[in-house]
Amino acid sequence: MSNTLRKEINTGAEEHDGETENNVKKPKKPKKRLFSQKQKDMASGYLFISPFYLLFAVFGVFPILFSFYLAFFRWDGLGEMEFVGLNNFNIIFNDPLFWKSLYNTIIIGLMGTAPQLIAALLLAFALNSVLIKYKSVFRLAVFLPYVTSIVAVAIIFSVIFSNQESGLVNSFLGVFGIDPITWTRSEWGAKVAISAMIFWRWVGYNTIIYLAGMQAIPNDLYEAAKIDGATLRQQIWHITIPMLKPFIIFTVFTATIGALQIFAEPHIFQGRGGRPEGISIVLYLYREAFGSNFFGTASATAIVLFFIIIVFSAANLLLVNRIGRSGKVGEK
Amino acid sequence: MSSEKKKLRSAKLFIYTSLILVGLASLFPFYWMFVMATNPNNLINRNPPVMTPGTEMFSNFQKVLDSIPFFQAMLNSLIVTTSITFGVLILCSLAGFAFAKLHFPGRTILFVFILGTMMIPPQLGLIPTYFIITELGWLSDLRAVIVPGLMNAFGIFWMRQYISSSVPDELIEAARIDGCSNFRIYWNIIVPVILPAFATLGIIVFMAIWGDYLWPLVVLQDQSTHTIQVALRSLMDDRVRDYGMILSGTFWATVPLIVVFLLFNRLFIKSITDGAVKS
């Protein structure tokens, strides 16, 4: 690599007398060039960034604008498009299944992420403890589920939570005399199974992120706190948590947005069309579009989802800010 | 002093026990997947279910091969994932270089725009994109996944940050004085310096694309073009589910990734945390 570079420098620098070992020669006045450096930078700058904008024009801007447009039309994908005003929104807002999908998404999101993030925080504390050896082994073990694809996780857990009496969870419950549960068809069974998938796959990922945050906290802070007589609990509340704030914000954000976009888990667990116990907003959208060919109502759903994500992100931001403020003492 | 020691020891014991339990819970589904993948159905459907590996490893996998084009689907996934990963690395590092080191009008606003696109949920444009792909005649064609996948705002952001902090301006100035074109500078100076960033971004993109499900499911309708994720799901279609077969397919689709992960686990974990933490 460096050879080609040198060669290039050699050929490109006729005005130098061969001796190019030293790049920081006093700059000679460059020969008159066709284009100034400024023009060249402009040309290559725009050229280098253009692929993104071209792709985004075709697969980003246009589809997004067209989604907003399509939300006001009735269209089956083949025939004429018919302007229907706000009717598509009317239809989905009057569809109990839409509300059910919204409710499911929020409940499953809460059940799958809130306990998971707390567990990840506790795990990170444990892994960060000075008392522990073999940290990298434990770290590897909890991170391994993340390497498994979401589809694989959904399939594994579909079998673990199978409706049969011989299913793993059902036979385990049977030991305690609990009757087998039809997981895919029960209101809470489906939600528990789907939340378990989310929990298992992501807890290690979030643990590793918190751990990285904890390891970045300078030890002096703890030393100083200890000298001042702070207990372990005080250290956690006033040093660790406030210092972890950016990491907590990141994980809460990604977890929330990810939870609102859940699709593969219910789609695989309950079959292609979904079922009311587990259907999510994205699955509802998918079903409207590619199951029923109602592309207008599906686009309306996409737009509602977009605004829901904005609202949740804003709410998150407010909430996390407040949490940070209560830990003022540790903040600099 | 001794009571202090005792307390410390019990704390240690408590942490170890919890960590071991968590570790087992984390690993158990893998073990159990292997147990199912190697057992015949009569043992799988027994109550209580079988808990030790069986002898049906090959016959279960043979049933997978009879049911889905397993190797074709793995190959499709590999083609899609490697094309996107390499494409993204090149396009994003070029754009990152431009945003970090070249001066051109509108640079800041164009970069902020790219950051803004990261906020948009991918489902928002899903339906129109599907019709664009139909118009292009790319339904059931791997290009339907590859081409839109080359658009990666996070990658540009990541590369820009890395290049502006790791390549000193003096180096670029010196190369210019020696008459290097901007592309020469990119190829001979920037690329060698940012190889670690390639590794990080490459792993992040590879993982995301390998696991992608909704979009391939929508556009890759023909079975011969299924990626492995789409193909695995179709194992669940039979009315009477053959769990041995289903988990055999899932197991063998997961093993290659786990092997790669175990070989490079430090780089892997570091990449995933860096990608998360630094943004």
C-alpha cells in the first residue's frame, strides 16, 4: 500500500527533484491548474456523497411522500386509485383490531423491555464487580443470544411455548400441577411468550452496553466517595447511575423504537395472518397491505405508526431527562 | 474484620450464583435446540420431553432439505449480506471522507439531513417501495434487497466521525502538495487508516442484514430467492408441525454465525458496543 502511495507521489510531483521521502517540503507554488483545489473539492465532495442521495431519492423520499399520498386513496394495487379523503383513517380508527394491535404492541413492548433493561443493569453491576473472575466467559454467555437472528429466536421460543402438553413450558408447569396453556391462543400467554423472546435476545446486548458505560467511569470518583464515607448504595445512585445516563438514554430509545416495530415474533409465533392476542401494529399494516390488498388503509397505518414513534420518542426524552435530574448530586 | 470478610464472601457467592443461573438460562435454548434437532418426533412429543441429544441429527436435517432449499437460501443470504456490507463500507467511507475532510457548499446541511433520515421508521415507505420494486421488475430478485440496502445513513455518520478524528488534516495537505487527487487520497491515505472502522461497521451491517426479515419477506416471494430467514419461517407452515425438523433447520442456520462469533468474539462485542455507544 505504501509503495503505491510513494509511486503516486513520485509521478505526481514532477517539480520535486526526485527526493520525495519527506512530504513536508516547503510548498512550492503549484503550477497553474485547470481547476482550483476548491473546485476539485466541490466536485469530488458532491460525487462521493451522491450515491446516498440518489438511493434516498428513489427508496426514501419518494416512497415516504407517496405513503402520505396513498393514505388518502382507496387502492388495491392494480386498479384505479380512488380519492377517499380521510376515510382510510376512519376505517382503521373504527377497526377494533387496529386498537388491539396498538394495545398489544405497547403491552408487549413494556413487558419485553422494561424488566429486561433493569435486569441488564443488574447484570452489568454484577459483571463489573471486582469480586468476580471469568468475566469474559459470562459476558460471552449472555451475549450469545444476540447473535441468533430474530427469526431463529422466534422459532425456538415458538417450540418452547408450544400449545401441546409436552411443550417445554407446559410440561414444566405440569410438574406444579398447572394445566397446559394454549400459548398462541391465550390473551396473556401469547404476550408472555413474545415478551420472553425479546427479553432473551436483547438482555445480553444491553448488559454489554451498560458494562461498557460502567467501565468508562473513572475509579477516582468511587475512591473519593469512599473517603467521604459513601455506602455502596449511595455510590450506585449518585455516581454510577448519573454517569450511565447517556447509555441509559440510548438503550431506552432503541428498545422503545424497536418494540414499536415488532413484527417477526408475532408473525412467526401465531402464523402469517397473526391473531388478535399478539398482533402488532406492523403486522396489522403488513396484513392490510399484503394479506388483503388494502394499500390505502395500510399506508394510513404506516403514517399513524410514524406519529406514534415520534410521540414515544419525545415522551422518552422528557422522562429520561427527569430521571437524570433527580441524580443531580453525582453530576458534574 | 472477620464479619466483614464473611459479608464479602456471601456477596461473592450470591453474585456467582446469579451469574451462573443467568448464564445457564442464556445458553439453555441453544442446548435445547440441539436436543430437538437430534431427536425423533415420538421422543419430542413425549411428556416429560426428552432432555438429552438423540441420534436423528441427519434424518431431521434431511427432512429440512426435502422441505426448503436450505443451502440455496443460505447462499442467497450470503450474497445479499456480503454485497450490502461491502457496498456500504465503500459508499459510506467515501461519503464520510467527503463530509469530514472536503469543503463544499452545503456540507453541514447535507450532513444534518442524513442524520435526520435515521429518525424515519423503515415501515413508513414500505408499501410504495414495494411498488417501485415491482415497477423495476425486481420482485423475487435479490437486487430488491441489495440496492435499497446500500443506503445507510448510520454508516456515513460513523465513518465521518471516525475519519475526522483519526486522519490529521496535515496528512491530506501533504498529499495534495504532492499532487494526489481526492480519490487517491481516499484510497491511499484514508482507507489504510480506517480499516478498524471497516471492521466495526462491517460487523454491524452484516448482523443487521443477515437477520432482516420483513423486507425480504415482502419482495422475495419465489422460494428459490428466499433468504434463510424467510425460508426458516416456511418450516412452520405445515399443519402438523415436525419440531425435530423445524429446529434442525434453525440450528444449522444458526451454527455458522455462532462459530464466526466465537472466533472473533472480542472484535464482535467491541464493534457492537462501539456502534451503540459512540452514537
